[in-house]
Amino acid sequence: MMLRVAEHAVRPAGVERVLPSGDEGFTLIEILVATAIASIILVMAYASYRSIFDSIKRSIGRAEFYENVNLAIMKIDQDLSNTYYTRSNKDISFVCESDRGNSKMFFTSVMHTDLLFSGSSRMPARLSDIRGIGYYLREAKDTRGLFNLIKSEKFNYWEEDPMTGGEESLLLPNVVSLKFEFQKGNDWDDNWDSRQNNLFPKSVMTTLVVKNYQAQEETFTFVTLMNIKEYR
């Protein structure tokens, strides 16, 4: 009777069994390649996100900058357009002088309002407020070499010295320079004092230099025509 010997693979000690090809894992090279590709994708995604974020930040900064400048220009132009004058009060004057290369301007302006302070709901009373107005620069404490554009207002506009007093408010920061010029014939003069000649300017040219959101200087120039009518 023949004995059938069982066929068993004999493995030497210390030799691992080799898995079939279908059960093989990732090789080190494949893992490194996959990691490199994932890193490239992440870098590209971050760069795209950063670019979009910077673009949004620049757009917001640009919008805020021009909005603030336009607001300051509008206020200066509106106050100059409504300059107040009456010959019955000699203390009402229009004065502008240079201060370290920048202008300081003081005058009296009519500030029209539609607010209902008197009258009836059917017949509202339109009131006018007369105030002493001043525009000048004040050196910024936190930014060396730059100024804040200040607007001052006072109700006692009839004072003898128009260049003192008043409630101050910050109109625009990061200003480099402010200059007012007044037309005299074909020329422009940067000084005016109606107390000496009893004359008021017919047009004022304002030049405002401001540092924008990218720390670059931008110049804004506009002319205000002053059709001054005497109030009696």
C-alpha cells in the first residue's frame, strides 16, 4: 500500500511569504508622487484664495478712500458755494492765509436745511443756519509727515477774530497738503483778507493731496464758483 505524502511548501526559517499580486500595497515611490501632487494642488488653491482675498481687500480700500475724499470735497464745495455776506455786519469776513505751505481758510456760510422746526405740516418753514466755517490741517500724531483735514464750526460767527474758536471735527485723514487759491483777473492768489479790501472772491480753486490706501499720493483739484449774494 503506497503512502501518499502531503504536498506542503517548505519555507526556510526567516523567509516571509510573498503575497499574490492582487494584494500588494503602495510603494514608497507612489506615496511620494501622490504627496507631491497633493502639495502642488494645495499650493495652487492657496495662491488662488490669496489672490481673490487681496483683490477684495484692494477693492474695499479703494472704495472707502474715494468715498471719504469725495465727502470732504463735497463739504468744502458746498460751504464755499453758500458763503454768507452782509454789509451791515463788518465783522463777517473771508480770510485765507498760508501756514507752513498749507492754507487756513475761515469764512461765514449759510447751511440750508429742510428740517421742520417751525410752521405746520402743510406749510413747513425752511430755516437757514449761519455759521462760521474754517478749513485747515493739523499734524497727525500717529502718522509722521501727514495731516488731518479739520473743519471747524461756530455759531457766534460775528466775532472780531474769525480764525479762533469753533467746534472741530476730523474730515479726512492722511492728507499731505491743502491749498486754496483765489482768482484775481487772470492770476490766482493763495491769500485773501476781505477785512482789508472788503471784497469776496468769485471763485476758489482747492488742491488736496492725499495718500491713498496703497500709501501713494493722489492729487484732487476742483474749482468752486461763488455767486455771492448779499443777505439783508
